[in-house]
Amino acid sequence: MRLFEIEPQGYSPHHTHDWEHEIYVLEGKGVIRIGDVEHEVEPGCFAFIPPREPHSIINTGDKPLKFLCLIPYK
């Protein structure tokens, strides 16, 4: 489990991983793009990202976007 913070108007690049992961939003507002689909998120939202699925996270708010990222233990 990792805690991430993306500053306002910041984003993660569109990328993939060989493993699934789950996102839980703690603070802020943003968009999680999974493949070609965009999902608006706010505190309390969950997202499941399948293995090898292109994804990115964009902060669309005026405060930091904080979220937990959970990955499988191997």
C-alpha cells in the first residue's frame, strides 16, 4: 500500500503495470482514466485497475489529490 499526492492540475502519465491495483481516494477531486474511459473521483471513491490496462490519474481540483494505491503482495 502506498500513499500518493498529486498537486492541483498535476497528473500521472498514461502507463501500465503487469499487476492489478486498487485506488482509494482520500482527499481532493480528479479523474482516473482507465483505458479510454474517464471516471470522476472524490473522497470515498474506489477504482480497480486490471493488469496491463493503460491508466492515468489527473487532479482537476484546486487542492492536492491524495489517494491510497494497493497492489498485490507477491
